[in-house]
Amino acid sequence: MKRISVQVPVRGIIFDLGDVLFTWSPNTSTAISAGIFRKILSSPTWLEYECGRLKQDACYEQIAQEFSIEASQVVEAFAQARESLQPEDTVVTFLKHLRKSALVNVYAMSNVAREDFAALSQKMDWSLFDQVFTSGAVGMRKPDPDFFSYVLEEIKLAPEQVIFIDDKQENVLAADRLGIRGILFDNSTVHTLQTLLGDPVARGYEYLYRNAKQFDSITDGGVVVQDSFSELLILEATQDQ
């Protein structure tokens, strides 16, 4: 887990969408394997599509030609991939907590075409975000530093006030180079954010209350010693019997 030193108060968190806020599967019932599907997603044609410089039909036709695949198979594979998209419950729950607590502003920043983002409209409560930035709308994609600069200008925050969450190392590094605090997404990311944003004193009190009257000492030999002195110190700190 990446350690981050927070010296400037965090005022905004930017989340990626695919493989962070949403899970999905490249495995389809078509002739397109998961490996080929991922190659399509990194092809120059697809990158042009994500930036809004190709319409979806034209993109699919070019992909079919470039990868020697039937166009109907391309259409069906992407339809199945979109259908497999599901919100990541742990991250969504954390987003709801952020909105309720009003600790920071929350943003999304994603490499996604206009047509594909429209397909996500029914899968997420987008009111959880203060603003959403997509490559299809902006005409730039991560890891282009100009895309990050554009977002910072729009949200009116300095780089050091922002945390950026993404599943791709190249995007996190691009954010880091601009002074944004980047975190490579993994299973510990939500806990990392909770630690960065939480009040350590409040967490300490919560721990004391949750473990009330369970702070006995244990010797090296495993003997439990009733420790009244510890209880007195806790009582003095909490003023709560």
C-alpha cells in the first residue's frame, strides 16, 4: 500500500470509472477473446473514439477491419461488455459517506466515449459527484497532462489539494508529475482514503468505546492481568464510565 504524506488539506478526490467505480468482464460469447478485446481497447482507433473523434459505428467498422473480425461480432462483444458493467459496492458506499459527511468534493475523470458514457447513465447515481469529466466530452484522455490541467482549472483546486484514484499506473504517474497525489487503486484503497481523510482523535475515541473494559494486559507467558491503571487512564481521557 502506497504511503502518502498529507500536509495540505485534501479538498477534492478524483475517481476513475472503469475498474475502480465499475467492474466489468472482457469475456464474451463472441469469437473475440478477452486478450483481443483488451488489445482493441488500447488500439489507436479506440483512443480516437474515446476522444470523440470517431463515431461509434465508424469505430466498430475500423476495428473489424484492423483485427480481421466480423463487424457484427465487434458490436455484440461491446454490447455484452457494457451489460457486464456493475458498480463496485465498496467504493460506491464510500462515495455516499463522503457526500453525506461533506468532507471533500468528489469528481470522476474517465477515458470513455460519449456513447459509452450514455450507456452508464442508468447504472450509477451520478449525483454522488460534484462534476464528471470524460474524454469524449473534453477531447483529451489520460494520461495527457493537459486533461489533468483542464480538470484542475474546472474544479478550481491546486494539485496538492487533490487525490487521484486510478487503476492504471501510467495515469497515476501522470497525476503525480503535476503535483496531484495519485493512488493506484487496489483492495486497500478505500481504507487508505478513510485513514487520510478521517479524524485520528475521533478514531481513537471510537476504538476506546468499542473496546470498553477490554484493555487488560497480557504477559509474555499468556497470563491475563486485570489492569485497573489502564482503565483509569481511559476514564480520564473519555470522562465516561
